[in-house]
Amino acid sequence: MYRVVIPTLISFVLGACSLWTTKPLSFGFGDSSSSSSSRQTASVRSKSAGLGGDPATARPASANTKVAVNASMDRAPQGSFDRAPAGALSDRDYTSTNLDAAGARDAINAYRKANGLKPVSLNVELTNAAKAHAKDLAKWDRISHYGSDGSNPWDRVKRSGYNAKVAAENVGTGQVSFSEVLKGWQESPGHSRNLLMNDVDNMGIALIQEAKTEFKTFWVLALGARH
């Protein structure tokens, strides 16, 4: 049995945030069970998946003409992603943007320690899963927990070779620094729950920076525990 959290022995916790929208929606993948957390997962999963707003207001794939990719290759469900308005982040300076994975781990562990939780360690497989998704988001210039191949976070974690029993994902777009994206995650109840999951042991973190996109930066955090 595995746990893809929102939270449970079978759920996957997800969270997405960008600078220009403040309404993340979490949704889960997994089987149902009798636990209260599983019931929460089931109720959330029954909704259409939307990131950064309701699916009805998510911009369609054709909304951003700068995305030079073949829309026919996109298998992400309609309404499961969002895009930045043209020029929304053009006044921000990303020249100093970078990711120090060890520093990110330490910052997350400091937050966990302050909340009485054990530290997590960096993991190669989870890092690869996070990096693959960040690259995909940058290619399509959007924020989502679905990949353009239709994959969800659980798919990507398993695909990386990580034999997960628990997994969670946070996504952020548009932030200049990791401290900025972490602050946003800490201030968002759903994202913070992911950071403060009691039973995760490992994490992977990735940043893809692409100046030609509207979002500019794509941050992905994957958390997990092995069987």
C-alpha cells in the first residue's frame, strides 16, 4: 500500500503557487480508505484539478502564443494548468536567480525543526523527478501538477525509480529566489502541510529558469518516503 498524500496511506499531496495568483488548489491520487485523511483525499479528488484558480478560469493552451510547442502533443487535462498574463513578471530582475539544493534542504529542515519535525535528506531520484517536471513546465510555460505527457506527481516519482509509500509535491513559478518561493509555501496552508509532513524522509528540489517564458522561473519540490 502506498500513500500519495492529501494526506494518507494512499494519497498524494500537491500544491502550486505563482506570484500573480494566490488560490492554489490541491488534489490527490490514490485509492480510498476509511481514514479521515483518506476521506479528505476522496472529496478533493472528486473535483476537477485546477492550479492557481478554478479550472473554469484557467487559460487554454492556445492563450500563450510564445509557447512554440505542438499543442497536439499535450496530454495534460484541460483546466489542469494556468499561465501568467503577458508581461506580468517582466519588471522583475532574475539575474541573480539560482538554486543551492543543500541550502534549500537546510531552510526546509529549519522550518521542520521549528515545528518539532525530523529533517529530510536530499535524494537523487526525487531530484530527478522534480527536475523533469520543472523542465516540462518551462517548455510549456505554465504551472501545473500534470505533465504534458499526462503524468501526475506519483507517476513521476515512481518513474524516477523511487519506491515511494508517501509522496508530495509543491510547485512555484515566478519567484526570484528560493527564500521567496519557500516563504510563499510557508504562508499557504496546503503547501505548508506538505513541508510539514511528519513521515517523509527525503526531498528533491529543482529550478529551471527560462527568460523567454512569461513565468521566468519554475520551482518543483518533491518529498517522499520509501517502502
